Amino acid sequence: MAEELTFHLEEFEGPLELLLALVTKHKMDLHNIPILALIDQYTRTVEAAQAVDPDVSSSFIEMAAHLVEMKSYLLLPRSTEGERMKQELTGQLIEYDQCRRMSAALRAAAEASPTFVRPPLRLERDETYALNHLPQVLADCWEGLMGRTPARRVPTQAVFEPLVAAPQVSVSSRVVYILRRLIAGGAARMSQLFARSQSRSTNVATFLALLELVRGGRVILGPKGELAMQRGRLPREKAKEEE
């Protein structure tokens, strides 16, 4: 244990690997490490490396400080904290050693396995564009790619003529229509008031008129769409007269 060793810390991945190297070099039992001797070896190695290269990794210096603290506890008689720190460090070294052995075995197995590789194959493909387009379509695409797309055309009056010329159906006219159908007995269900042959504006006005009649109490709408006309004076109108 008196032999002094020189290590280059940049060759180690971390402080645990350096500790394992010291344990292996001095043939220590990993399950029964003379921890005080190992701490002295580690701290001297880190101090010597720091004297040569001040930019030693902080992880080695941090481990050295941790080991010095552990040594201070172990020098005390019956120090439970020191024993706990010793057992914790020993467990870390055993786990790290097992990981190193397993990685070495996996590397050896991978290197022993035959690997067959070949350069990638070059696929031959026909890049001829087989579609046919009108010349104007190709010209428009080219103008669009070059940022010279013509300005959007203003819609003409002919586009809006079907909308403007469509007949406007009033809700009041559909109210009269519904009441006449009910009086004549031509509409017993709500679905009979609507038809696909009617324009959309007519069906919408009919629906709004029916809502007004139901809200005013003139028409009663059943749960299954049946219709009934409320004849005579409405209760709401009587209440207004009494006031």
C-alpha cells in the first residue's frame, strides 16, 4: 500500500472508475475495502493531478471532499454516520464494477458476431413526367411560382343576380298561410307545412311563423309534431283586458 501511483484523470470517465482502478491496482477486496487507505490513495492522486492541471474535473474534487468527510467520521469511535457512508460508497463501487463487467461482455459478444454489410443499392426510376396539360394551365402555374399571379378578378353582377332576384317571403304571409291550412284541415302535422319543392327562404319563413304562433298560444305543437289551432280568445288577451 506504500506504492505511489500516477494517474491521468482524463483517462477515467469519473471518480468511481478511478476508485475501482485503485482497488484493482492494490488488489483490495471489493466487499471488504480498507476504506481509510483507499481514501488516502484517492486524495493524493487528485491532489497530484490538480497540481499539474488546475482544471481538474469538479466531479473528482467533489468525491475527494466527500471522502475526506467520510474519513473524519471514521476516525471517531463508533461513528454510525461514517459506517453508513462507507457502506454507501462500497455499494456504489460494487454496482459500478458489475456494470463495467457487463458492458465489456456485451462489447465482446458484439465484436465476435459476424457483420455483413453492402453498399446501398441504387434504384433505377423513370423520372419522365407523363401527364399532359393545356399550355395555359402550365403558364398559370409558372406565373404563380414566379410570384406574378394575376390579381383576383372582381365578381360580376351576374354572380349576384340569382341571390338578389330570389323572392323574399315575409313571416307574416306565412302566418296567414299556416292559419288557413289549419282552418281548412290541410295540415295536421308540422311536417306538412314544409316541402322540398318550396324555396329555402319559404321554408325558413314558415318555420319562423310557426314559432311565433306557438309562442303566442295560437297554435299548439304536440310532442310528435302534431298541430292544433287554439280557437277563440286567448287567455293572455283576457288577462290584459282584466287589467
